[in-house]
Amino acid sequence: MPSAPQHSTRWYKNFWPWAIIGMLGTSVILSVNLIRIAVSNQDTLVNDNYYEAGKGISRSLDRERLARDLQLHADIHLDELTGEISLSLNGNSQPASLELSLISPTQPEKDRHIQLNRSASEQGRYVGQLSEAISGHRFVELLGEHEGQTWRLFEEESVAPGAELKLGDEAIPGAEVQGK
């Protein structure tokens, strides 16, 4: 009785072992790269002290309510050529200086804090200087003082050189629940 012919090809000459080895190797290389990325780019936006963050939100709402009670509104103009910031403040508070913060939602190194000083010639006008052009989505925060209390105007805006920004024209989120 004749025996069945046997194929004597080696395993490394077939396609399927190499396809399986290739898939396994690719998944190992991708996993190592993902671990490297996760370790080198730690998330800075996570806050592990929830109690302090909650107290800060309450303080923030108090400052925003004070700005609403003082009927504060601000118009900001960013000059694209000189980098000058011109702010017109309307309402019942005219402090000597203001602090303007342009906060990037995801990249803290792009945050900018600018001191604005009251103009001697025009009432309600404040002037400051940017060191470089800013563009993109930002949280715009304006802080000032009135009779020893700090008030705050805060909104999300799209910032670009030459842009006109308006603060104080939107309702305070979360403040309507607690009332005045």
C-alpha cells in the first residue's frame, strides 16, 4: 500500500506563520509606544483635591455675582500691530488696575496674564501690553476690586489679533440656582 505524499516545506516558507508573527510584533511595538507617550505626557488638568476645587467654585460664583450686582461690562480690543490691549469698563466700579487672564483650556504654557492700568485721560479705559500675538479658543478672565472685594468677569471667547471681545454680556452659569 502506497503511503500519502508528505509535503516537506519548512514552516518559515509559509505565509500564515509570518502573518501571525507580524500582527503580534505590531501590537507589541504599538503598546510600547503608547506606554511611552502616556508616561512622558502626564495629564495636568486633573485635580485630586475636590473639596478645595468645590470651595473655589463657590468663591468664583460670589465674585461673578458681585460683578453682576455692580452691572459691569467690558469691551476689549486687541491691537494686532502694537500688541496693545485696550479695555473699556462700564459699570459701578473703576479700580486703579485690572488683571486680564487669557487661559488656554488645554495648554497651560499658552496662558497669559496681563496687568491693565487705568488711563489718566479717559474714564473707564484701561491699557495693557501683550508680548506676543494670541489666537485661538481661550477662557477670558477679568479681575478687579471694589471696596475690598474682588469681582470677576469670565467668559469663553475666540481670541485673535484685532479681535473685539465683550465680557459681562452672558448669564453666569450656576448662579441662577443659588440666587443673589
